[in-house]
Amino acid sequence: MFQRTVTGKRGEDVKFSVSKTFGKAFVRKHLGWTWRRVTTAASKLPEDWEKQGDETAYRVAALCKLHNIPPELVVNSNQAAIYVRPAAKQTYETKGVKVVRSLRKDEKRQITGMVSSTSSGSMLPLQLIFQGKTTAVVPNHVEAREAVKKGWDLTNSKNHWSNQTTMKRFVEKVLDPWRIEKCKELGLDSSKQKMVWLIDCWKVHTSEEFRNWLKENHPLVHYLYVATNCTSKLQPTDVVLQRPFKHGFRKQFEKWQSELVASQLAEGVRPEDVELQVGIKKLRELLIGWLLSSWGKLCKQMEMIQKGWALCRLGSIHIPCFQDAAMGQCLQRGLLAKLENHGDEPEVIEDKLESGAFRSAGIEEIPLVASVHDVMSVCLEEEHTLEIFRSLS
């Protein structure tokens, strides 16, 4: 690997060579390196992600204060890739075998699910996008019709990916109907009541076409973006929903598969002759029921969802004193330009703030660059309440 002639203890020339074993041991011990499989570049979490999360919390809280937006109308949505035949990452194999194979390792068939929750802990209906050029690929059996009755949107795109068309459809088929329904339940005027929609910085979400469409067709929907490369820490859907949702779906698939195998074995079919119906047409008919089951269980986990929002530094956005302080932080930090994507002009909001309308939470006591914890330490009077907040955040 590497050779050099060096002087020995007695002055003689000695050939020194570095073997692979020596090289590996050296870099492991002195450099902290280890031999790794090459991977694709992953997004890097910004060092100031906590600060960016605090600023998002201030903007959301300020919007809720300005427009009297209840927890049921603060929504976060995100797309999730769902394998129609989920594969396990581990399996049994003979000890010592170097190549471990899986029947489903190369499974590529997917649909896209738009998963959403509110800061109150509720789950919105799903949007499912199937792959195909026509609506013929969209299921229309009993479970599919049941899902539609629950408010789900079943649609299609050429490659099952979300795009401008499916995003606009989501707003009109899921998001805005949710706003109208909650307004009716809460006794609010749906023709005036605004909502907050928290989404990530995906290119369709940030496109001028989509933003202009929202402004013209749904001016009551105020969108805010999760900070770039911070979704693993600041997006509730990623932090608390994706894993249990997909795990519940996978459990339903594995239950169906094991029952199918067991029934064939009970009929005397030899193990090597067992057949599984895994064609896309058959799986499309089944997966709606599996997703309904997983989604239904999440609908009952309101406390878990609320804790997920708190972990994303959004647990206090509806506390009145925090909202007042958030208004002050937006004013001090110059966040007002980023606060409103349409509606009130920043100058109008500044006038409201300067008039003292939102100065009831000791804003003058809060430093210019304050974290959510700093704000809450001023706002909350009881120390044990602050400790609970810290444990959640």
C-alpha cells in the first residue's frame, strides 16, 4: 500500500511498508474514520435551526392573534411516499451468508399521500395520488367510496407525484372544506375566517404560479414556510406523523400477507408453491382499507399530535400572552414583511402594534433576540408551567 526505506536502530536501511490492516487501524484510532458505503448527499441541518423555528412560531402566533385563528385552523401538510407493497429491511437468512436477499427489496411501485394535522391534534382527510394518465387508475370500490365520504381526495398523476394540479386540488377538495366545516362547528363566519397553512419549501409550494393562485382563489388561507432543511425538526408531519402512519399501513399489509400464506398452507399447498396476489390492480383495491385503518388510529392520538407540534417549537402559539409577545418579537426583528403573504400591509400591523394594542405581555422586558423559552419565561407566571413547556419543546 505504501513503502519507504527508513534507517533502523543500527543504522541499516530497512524497508517499511504500510499494510491495509495497519492503515485501517491507524485511521480508525487516530482520525476517527471508518469504512462506509458511499451515500447520496443528505440535507444538512442549519446550525441556527432553533432560531428559525422560534421565528416561525412567532409568525404563526402573530397571525393567530391578528385574525383570531383557532387551533383547529392551524394546519401543517406534507407529502409522503407510500409503497403499495411495503418491504421489510431485515429478514432471516443462513448464518454466515454474505448476500441477504429479499423478495420485495426492489419494489418501486408507490402512491403519494398528502398527510395533514392541526395544532389542536386533529387529522385532516388524506389526499392519495395514484400513478396513471387517466382516472381509471383511481380505486372506486367500497373502501374507496367510504374514504371519499370521510373527505379524502383520490386522484391521479402521470408519475404519482404531487404537482401544481394536485396541490390546487388538495386546497379545494381537502383544505378549504376543512376550514369551512370547522367554522361551522365553532360558530365562525366561513366567508371571513382565515387559517394558517404551514408547508415546506418544495418548489411547487414556493412557485409564483401556486402562490398567485392561492392569493386569487383562496385569500383566507395564509401560508407560511417551514425553514429550508429544517423539516426533520420543525415540521410536525415529519416529526410525529410519518412513521406511525406508514408503520400502521405496513402492519395491515403484513397481516393480510401472513393470513394469505396461512390459508394456503392449511389447504395443503406446499410452502414453495404458495402464491401471493401482488398485482397493482389487486393491491390498489386493498391499500385504501389499510390506509383507512392507519389514519383512523392516528385520528384518536390527539395528545401525541399536540406533543409533536410542541416538539417543533409550536406548542405555545395559542397562549394569549405568548401571542402578544410574539407580536412584539415580529416588530422588533423586522419579521412583519414575512408575516403576511396577503391581506394587511406591514405598515398597518406596525400601526396596531405601536398603538399599544398588543402590549399586554411585558414585551418591553423581552430582549430583542429572544428564544421561545425566553418569551415564555416572561409570559408564564407559574414556574412549573414553564418546566412543562420546556419538557415538550
